[in-house]
Amino acid sequence: MGAPGDDGGSPQLSHPPAADGARLRKRSVVVAGHSTSVSLEQAFWHALKEIAARRHMPLARVVAEVDAKRSGNLSSALRVYVLEQLQAEMRLRDD
């Protein structure tokens, strides 16, 4: 079931208030059985939550998937993941 006004097409990310979007926020997540801290801007946390919801999975599982495939910093890998998801969504719209 989608959000009000959802036409069933490509999901769109809503945005946090502009003043809060750039604020860095540190959160603890469990990855591969151990707790770690990840610092991301609020806008990225918001986007990750929406991506997880669209995939019908917990945020921790999305983070774990990104963690399993990364070669560098987890925070950077999560930002790139969000960017890649948005780019894929835009490509779908353009087709």
C-alpha cells in the first residue's frame, strides 16, 4: 500500500526540512553481528529509511547489504548507494 497520492509508479523520495537535511547525525547500527556508529547527514538517513521501506526490509538489513559490498568507508558507501538508487529511479522515469 502506497502513500496518499501514490499512483503506483516509481516511488519518489520525500525530503526532510532543508534546515535539517545537512545536519550530520550519528547512529548506531548492527552490522555482521557487531554494533558500529555511522555518521550521515539527516537527508541521507531519511532517504535510506524510505528505500528500506520500499524494499519491505529493515534499515539495518539495507545497511548490512551495503556493508557487505563496500570497499571503503561505510558512511561513504551508504551515500553512494542512495545516489545510485536515485539515479536508477530517474533512468526508469526517462524510459
